[in-house]
Amino acid sequence: MKLSIPTKNTGLFPEYLRVVRLWFVKTPERALEEAYQTALLIKAMEDEHFGGQKISPNSGLHSESVMACLLADVDKHLNTVKLRVAEFKLSRSVLRNSAPKLLVKLGLIDEIVAKYTTTSELELASNSDLLEINPQQIDTKRKPNEIVKAENTDVFQKKGVLPRSIGRTVNRIKTDLNPNSEQEVITQFRRSSHKTKMAIRFVILLILVPLLTQQLSKFFLINPIVQRFRNETNFSVFLNKEMKEEALTELKTFEEELRFASFINHSPQLSSEVIEQRVQRKADEIAEEFRSKGNDAIANVFADLLALVAFAWLVINSRKEIIALKSFMDEVVYGLSDSAKAFIIILLTDMFVGYHSTHGWEILLEGMANHLGIAANKSVIFLFIATFPVMLDTIFKYWIFRYLSRVSPSAVATLKNMNE
């Protein structure tokens, strides 16, 4: 009797290879088509809401809430377009294929994206009233020394024949006489209010999102998994020697308290069997307590990693909010008096790099080690305290010398007098 080998599925593997090869060959066209369709969505939004013009909050055609939604959609579409165009360029560099219709689509994509790429940062700033810069005023052909001179000119304005206060007074009078000044003030106030709300909301999210991610993932996801794993594998109760020594000290203290209580109360001495039973029950309680602490410490490691991922995701996807927060912090800091700036700088430097900061760093590092279930190594802690605050102090001094002395010389002078 002859064996017959079935040949029904012998053609599946070549067919699969053919499909995969076809998918790979079509990657440039597919990526460009998706970018093209996304660019058409942006163009459709422009035609529908802005009469074919660029989507900008300066148009004044829509309310702040509508503009926020439209700008969010535009940012999402632009990111998709840039990602697909990068995919198109990478795959096309490998496959080396070209077609006239691809060039037509690329032209439309470049036309749409160019409206927002050249001034994307400025548009975001305009939405939050952060800065207003004319790109035509930027000369990219200037030499580095000319750029440095221009920066110095911005920081240290040249002194003219007349005091600058007279010029500011004239400008204020012009503003008061401008018939549109009231509307401009209202618009400025709305933008400032929107920027402040955005910055405060972003700070709250930066605190709440990682914190809630850490707590919820720890108690509802990671802790049950760790507890089940340790119970099934008979994992050690104590994660490090410090936990074992702490448990042993607690058990010895309990046993000594039993004997001490019988002496104090003049009660009959407990037999060795009774003491042993009570000590055994206490040992079981201590073991359960430290097993729970160990579960929490292991869960904290993974929960903290998830919290860091949530924080990084929030920062990466909140470019507008970061710009708004930076502008808000600049306004708050520069709005302080020179004495207040000097006071805050002294407070921060003494807190983190001052003489008494070593005890704070030691407590902080020991608490972090306990949080992660790691034995607090005194040598590592002292080495960290001996190096990291020194680096922070160097950064503070360099920042004061390099930046603060140019922006606010009077604050540096006040800081020097307060230190003396």
C-alpha cells in the first residue's frame, strides 16, 4: 500500500510569501496615500471653517473652545502626515520606485504642511499668547558672532539719547488713544486667562495622572499578581536582611514584654509552653505583616514604572501645554521683585545643597529604598550625598553667572547682599 502525502496546502506558503512581498512593495504608495488623505482632511477643515485659509486662532471666527478642538485635530492630522511621509521616504529609499502621481500627492502634502511647519511653534504660542515673532525677521545666514550680538542686544538694550522711560510713556499714550485699544486689551486678557487655565490644568494632570496610575495599577493589577506568585512559589518572607533583623527585634521585644508584664503586675509567671504559644502566634503575625510589606515593595517597582510611562506619555503629547506652562512660569518669576527672587534662590539652594541638606537627602534616600524593598546601603547613600548636591550647587552657580546676571543684575546684587 502506497502512502499518499496530501498536497492541498503545499501552495499556501508561496502564496503567503507573495502577499507579504506585495504588501512590502506597496508600502511607499500606501504610506503616501494615507498622508495624502490626512492632508485632504486638513484642507477640508480650512475650506469649511476658514474659507480656505490657514487654521489660526487669530482669525477670530470661532470661540476659544471651538478653536481648541480644531487646533487639536490639526495637530493630530499633522503628526499623522509627518509619520506617514517619513515612512514613505524610508521605504522608497529601499525600493527605489517612482511614479508621476506620487509627485502630485507630495506637492499637495508639502503645500498643506508648509502652512503649519514654518510657524508651528509660533502658532502654538499665539494660541496661548506666549510670544509673537515675525519669521521674516529671522536671518538664518547670519554668522554666529552676529547672532550672539543680537542676543546681547535683546538682553541689554542700547541706551539712546533719551531715557527709555520716556519712550514707554509715549507708547502708553498712543495705546490709550488707539480706538481699538479696548478690544485689544479684552483679547489680551482672554488669551492670558486661557493660558493660565491651561498651565494650571497641565500641572494638576502632571500630578494626578502618574499618582492615580501608580495607585490603581498597584492595588488592582500588580499586587494581586505578586501575591499569587509568591504564595505559589514559596518565596522568602523577607526581601533583605534589614527586614529580617527588624522582624527579629520585634519578636524579641514581644517576648521580653510578656515576662516584664508578669513581673510588673505581680501575676503568676507564665509557663514556657504558654510563652512559646504566644510567641509563635506573634511570629505568624509578623511573618504575614512582612510578607505583605514585601508584596507592596515588589508591586511598587512595577507601579512606579507604569507611573513614569504615564508621565512621559503626558509630556510627549502635551506640547502646547508645556509652552503655556513655561510662559506662565516666566511671567510669575519675572513678576517677582528682586528681593523675592533672591529669597527663593537662597531657600532652594539651602534646602537642596546647604549645610543641613545632608540629613534631608539621607532620609529621602532611605525612604526610597524602603519603598522599593531595597536595603539602605549607608556607603551608597553617603557617596550620593557627597557628589549630587555638589553638582546641583555648581549648576545653580553657573545659572546665576550665565543667565540671571544678564536678565536681572539687581537680583544678583540682592542675592549677594543677602548671602553676606
